[in-house]
Amino acid sequence: MAEKQQPDSASRTAPAGDSLRVVAIGGGTGLSTLLKGLKHYVGFGWRPVPPSQPVISDLCAVVTVSDDGGSSGRLRKDLNILPPGDIRNCIVALSEDEALLSRLFQHRFAKGEGLEGHNFGNLFLAALTAITSDFGEAVRISSEILLTRGHIYPATTSNIELEALMDDGTRVRGETKITHSKGRIQELFMVPNDAAPLPETLEAIARADVITMGPGSLFTSLIPNLLVRGIPEAIANSPAIKVYVCNLMTQANESLGLSASDHIRALTEHAEMPIFDYALINRTPASSALKAKYALEGASQIVADLDAVEAMGVVPVLGDYLEEDVVARHATDRVARDLLQLALQSPSHASEVPAN
């Protein structure tokens, strides 16, 4: 097999009229942050796209549904519905209108008996689920209302829980308890272990040009998607290129001390098969102030152990992906650009591009 080359993002442009099908898998703020960058490449009839810019013809988000805390956890317990929080964040991230409607969906009630702490978007999804008796349909209708530039699918519509085997041999049940556990997670399980994905998810993965996973919490946002029956196999069998978007910093109770290759290894082991072709890894050093802030909770910048990544058959792609705010954030425009350039350079897609 020919060696894969890293993209020269500064010199490459997409062929005019070229389009890509993208599936982004994850959860939490990481997935919604990535979607904000990718949505600007989605081409619609009413929005002209410059000829030099890659175009996404179909953008799909596959979102984990294991949250059992906060407003989502309360609605899940009280109404027996899937947790809507991560789904809501993705709807807002992909919304055409990021002003009033998005602010409405993100509004959190500060007071009111029974309302305090709840998010309007969560309540809206809960109400639509009660009306339609179908959480997936509620997500679809909400997406139409906010004019989202893509499709959003829960990883499964089964009522699932997470269970973690810790390094001391104990087991912890529930995402919130796992997140706050002091031990190191050795392995993650899904209960029940036969949760199935939506057919639309498998279809999107099968026809994708690029599939992404990350950034996001390793054990509570990313790995749960790989525990849904059929999703790892669908990813492995898809002709798409598969890209892991590496986190910027380690995370307390999830990945302290884990390097870039450790993250990839954990994902591969839970998928029970190799699934990644590339890994987008940040090369920008964090400031001393940001490092000191994260050090207070034992976290640090993720070590880019490139030789170990390559030894796993994954090609590292380095980029300046760190943006410093109150916390470390991915520069979503750069991440989205490099993801699409990778897809355009893949042999399978290049063979479909007509000669000029």
C-alpha cells in the first residue's frame, strides 16, 4: 500500500464543483464545536460557495446518548426519554440562524419550581418526543425548525447506561459517577450490550467520504458510540477515510497521563478492530498560564507521540489547532479545512473527480 502523505493545507484547493459526504461521530462540546466549523462548507442552493472551497453535500452527526446528569438526566428519569442535551447542542451548532432561535434553544431557566436548571431546548425535544412518540423524529423536526445544515442521529434509541471497569477491579455504573470517579478507567461497557443504531446512521457511514471521531471526552463521549452494535463494523467497512481528531488536553477522571497514541489505542480496543487512517494532532504549545490552569486538576497538554501513532498504522497530521480562551478550544476552521483536504486527496475520491 502506498504511503499516505500529510496535506499541505496552504497550497491545496478543492476542485471546482467537488463535494463530500461527512459523518462526524462523538458527543459533548467537542462534537458541537467541530460541527460549527464543518457547517460553513455545507453547500445549499441559496448560499453561493466559492469555486476554490470544498463543499459538503451531506453532513451527518452521530451523537452519544449516555448522559444521566443535569437537565438531561432529570428528563431522562422523569419522562423515560433519551438524554437530549448533546443532541440539542448539535442542533444549535448546525443551525442556520445562530441568533435568536439558537439562544432560545440554549436558554436555561434560573428559577421556577420544576423548571430551574432545565434548558428550553431539552424541554422542547422532550415535548416533541411525547407528541411523536419517537425521539429520532423529534430531533428531525427540531432540526427543520432551526434550519440545520445537516442531519443529526442519536447513536442508538435504546435506553442505555455506561459501566466502567476501574483499575482497582471495581465497577462504576452511570456516566456521571464514572466522570467523577477517582480511579483510572480500564474498560467501558454498555448496558444493555446489544443496543442497535438507527438504519440511517449505518447508511450515512456506508456512503461517507470522510468519517471523523473526536474531539471529546474519551470514555464518555467517544467510546460509547463504538459500543453500539454494528457501528465499528460499519466504520471499518466504509470506503471513507477515517480520522481521529485528537483532544488538546488530558481530562481529569478520563484521560490523565494518556498520550495521543493512548487515546487511539483505547478507541481501537473498544471497537475491537482498527478504524482510523489519520489522526489530526495539535502542534501549537499552550501558554504557561493555560498550562498552569490545567495543572491545578492534574491535566496537561496531550503528548504527540508520533512514532507510536504511526506504529499503529495511523498517519499523524499536525496542525495549529489550539485556540486559547478561558479553556483550550479547537480552531474549528483549521480542523474542518484539513479534514476536507484529506478527503479530497484520498485515492478513492480522487478517482471520482472529473478531469479539467
